[in-house]
Amino acid sequence: MILYHRTSAAIAERILCDGFRDGVGTYMTSDEHSGVWLSNVPLDVNEGAPGDTLLRLELPEQIIASYEWIEKGKPYREWLIPAQLINEKAGSVCVIDEDATIDKKKQLAEFIENDYEVVRRYRIIANSPDRGPEERRDAVATIQGHMLRIGMLEAQLAQFAAAEERARQTGAARTAILARKEQRDKIVDAVILANTLWPVKKLTDAINTELAIHGLKAVSDDYVSKRRRKIGSTVLSN
């Protein structure tokens, strides 16, 4: 299971070198607890997770199940896990570049899948006749929170896809324009070289006739004059 931990850059560097260390606090309860907070989606200061660096790691869900903190209606999952367990069992702890578009797309897809998994789990609870009314109501509230989040994440993913498609179309259009310009200039240069003594006006008429045959845009006398000067200087330099 993919999990996230937000912290400062300095602490993240220490974690990558020496491993996680337990934090201690009451965490809005009457008892003291220790461990490392991990979540199934990246959290920030709005969810009580300050820091400018995001760590990503993987742990088998079955070995952390007993450390999950379940709260009614919370649209994400959190665990308070002993540092020793994380250091022994976690795979591929790394820093996430939150500004990288490719990473963001991948993260969004992962978040959506994680949320759907939570929804599937709580639907079983909500539809179970063996559960009490309050537990089933809590399950419904949790499902609603995750479905709201899924809608927001899917909208962001759609925006990324649309931006990529626009970029692809722009790139393809730019390539096509450059190819047509190259084809046009080859025709212009060929006519100029074949008729070096012709005046500009006559050259332009002949060039535009040839361009029309190839479905290319006509050129002006000024453009032909500039191309002829360029060809002349190139010939002289060679």
C-alpha cells in the first residue's frame, strides 16, 4: 500500500539516512500516543501536516491495519505506526516532487484508487444487517466524504489530460506548419534558381502558380525578393 508522510526538508533528509523516529503526543485525546503519522493521500497544513517535503513509501496493509485511526466522515485514511515497524517493513522511501506533472498525474490516479477502495470497504459495512444503526450511518458519512473527494480528484485528472491533449495538438500543428513552410521555401528557391534573370514580379507570379498546385499559401513580392537575396548570398559564400 502506498502511504505518505509530510515533514520538513531537514527531517526528511535525516529520515532517508537514519530512518523514522517516533513522535509523541495526545493528538486530541486524553491519552499519550507515539508513532509516525502516515496517510493514504498527501496531507498538508490544512489537515494538520505542516512541512515542505513529502515522503512516499510502501507498506503491506495487513501489518498496519491495527494502527489506523478511523474518524467519522474523514475523507482520507491515517495511521499512527511505530517507527521501528516502518523502518523494518517499508519499501522504497523517497521524496516526491510535487511540482512534477507526471508525478501529479500518477499520484492522482493512486489517490482515486485508494479512495474507491475505502468506499468499497465501507459499503460492505453500510449494507450489512449485522452492523448497528450508528455504525452504518458513520459508514455512509465516510462514503459520502470519499465520493466527494473522488469527484474533485477526477476533475483534476481530467484537467491534466485536457492540458496534455492541447499541448499535443499544439505541437502537432506547429510541426505541420514548419513542414509546409519548408515545402514552400523549397518551391520558392527552386523557381528563383531556375530563373535568375527574371524580375521579382514575374518570379512571384510563377512561384504562386506552383504553390497553388501544391495547396500552399501564396507569397508576396517582398518575400520573394528577400529569398532571392538570401539565395544570392549563400551562393556567393559557397
